[in-house]
Amino acid sequence: MSLPDLTGRRAVVTGANAGLGLVTASSLAGAGAEVLLAVRDLAKGDAAAGRIRSAHPGARVEVAKLDLADLDSVRRFADARVAAGPLDILVNNAGLMLIPTRQATVDGFELQMGVNHLGHFALTARLMPALRLAAAARVVSLSSIAHRLTGALDPRLGIAGPYAAMNAYSQSKLACALFGFELDRRLRRARARVTSVVAHPGYSATDLFTRHARPGLSRLNRLATPIIGSSPEHGAQPQIRAAVDSTLNGGELIGPRFLMRGKPVRELPARNARDGRSAAWLWERSEELTEQPFELLAG
């Protein structure tokens, strides 16, 4: 898709060293934005920044350490970013998928829920002062078609109860969608100059699916992607549109036209993601677990 001129705008993309995050960061930088790659592995982040500069000579790209599985790391990253001034775009892209057995973050959360949702929740909350300083900031929460594969939000949030890798992932991506839509509702009530949009890539050929999957699933992914899926370059288009399309008012879900692949379009979320009561509960519970309240009003 054609991007507007983003000169003078600042963006943060989490998980920007590979896959959808790298494509998104490169696209924003190529359009003139100053982009901060928020990554867990600085060496990989530096390599990604080099690739972006090669593709877009003169691109303004920096790299910073962010481990979403560690709330202390989230706080350090966010505090440094807030001190740097206004933030125009936050793309909460980073994620984990199909962790075979239950693992925990530094703070004791189930790993997929902790990284995909709770880490990004705390990050967005702490970056809100910088987002509020921008003329028209945008927060993008990356969900997944997997939010359609699970039922209502489980109040245990993966911390207790039986564990199944795919359901834990689906629940975490449902939480990402619920958070993005609830953030939109609360921003509207606060009359903030920040909008919240949710996106998903459909079925995209990144290493997220295969990184922790069994060999059989990895082979199935390689065979299925050319038929029903898309490349990272195409899979990233919904979140790129969600980040830069000024015609979006907030509260939309942007995904591929044909669910798995296609041009980015507005899409109706599954019923479980439209549950306002679950979203409000998740917000309050996320504040408790992360010990990170949201300050949505200026001043």
C-alpha cells in the first residue's frame, strides 16, 4: 500500500527485528518516520536496522532493548522513550506462539499471555504520556485470526488450569483484541488525541508459527502458506494500514480481505472480542497484575 509522508513523526515497533515487525518498521522508516526498533536481542535488532538502512538510505532508525516478559524491562524502555518527547505511532507487534509447555514470564504470567498482552498493556500505559503529546497518535494492537478459535476469555489468563499451546495463544490474541477495543472506548471518553486500532495478518509466512512447533506442523506450514497464506510483506499490510490510515477513527479491526490473505480491509471481530464486559474486566485485571494504571487524560 502507498504510505503518506511520515516525516517528523516518531514510531515504536515492538518485535521489529524480523517478520511482520521488520516489514512494518521498514515501511514506516521508508515513508520518513523516525522508527525505534524495540527488540529483546540487540544484535538482531542492529542487523534489522542495517537492512532497513540498506533498503532506505538515510532512514532514521534506532534500536533499543525491550523484553516484554520482564516488566522491569518494559518500565526502563518506556521511561526512556517518554523522556525523548512525543510519540506518534506505537505498533504492539511482538508475540510468541505455540509454546509447547506452560512457561512463565519473570513476573509469573503464562508466557504467551504475558508477552502478547500483559507486556504490551504495561508498555502502552507507560508510553501514554508521550502518545498524548502527539497531535494525533495511533496505537496498533496485533491480534490474530486465532481469536476466532477460542471461546470467552478465561479469567485465569493461563496462570492456572489445563494448558494447551494453541488455546493459550488464541486466548492471548483474544486479550490483545479486547484490550485494543477497550482502549478505544476509554480514549474516546477521555477525549484524547490518541486512537486505538486492532489488526491481524491472516495466515502469514513468518517464523512465529514454526519457532516452537513440532516438525510436522512446521512442514504443514511450509506447504500451506503458498496456497492459503501470504508473505510477511503482504501479511504486514493490515498493521501498516492500521498505523497510518487517517480515515480510521479508532476501534476498527483491520485484516486481509479474504481472512487468510488479501488487501487490508475493515473486518468484523468475532463475538468474543466484542464483549465489552470481558474487555472492561480484562483492563482492570491487567492493571492489577502489572501494577500499571493507565493515565488517559492530559495534565
